[in-house]
Amino acid sequence: MDNIAYRWRSSGNDGWLDVYVELAEAPCQLLYEQIIYGSDLSDFSITPAYVAKLIKTALDQGWSPSQYGPNFRITT
């Protein structure tokens, strides 16, 4: 995204998904989102396009992926 490489992962739990994003090289501040979905995920998936939108939203809200700091939690 904007010539900056990120890496991301997601993990599912009963009732929510966790999404983590950080710089691919020299990661500092981790972006974290928890998506509560209940029991129906039939119309939802974590895709590269979803993660790109998440990154843009987080950057607009003050996420500084190249600066050390506590995890940046975002709610969308």
C-alpha cells in the first residue's frame, strides 16, 4: 500500500476475529482489530482489500507503524 509493505494475520475465536497488521520490515507499532461477528460469517472474509482499508483507516486515526509504542487498537 503506497509502496510500503505490510504483513498481516488473522485468527478466529468463538464470536470474534482478531486481525493484526505491522510493517513487513522493521515493524514497530502493531495494529490490532477485533471483529465481533456472533455466529454468522457467511458474508464476511478477511481479504487483502479489507486489510488495505483497515490500514488506511488506522493511519487516518493516528497509527504510526514505524514508531515504537503500545499496540494500536482500532474499532471499525
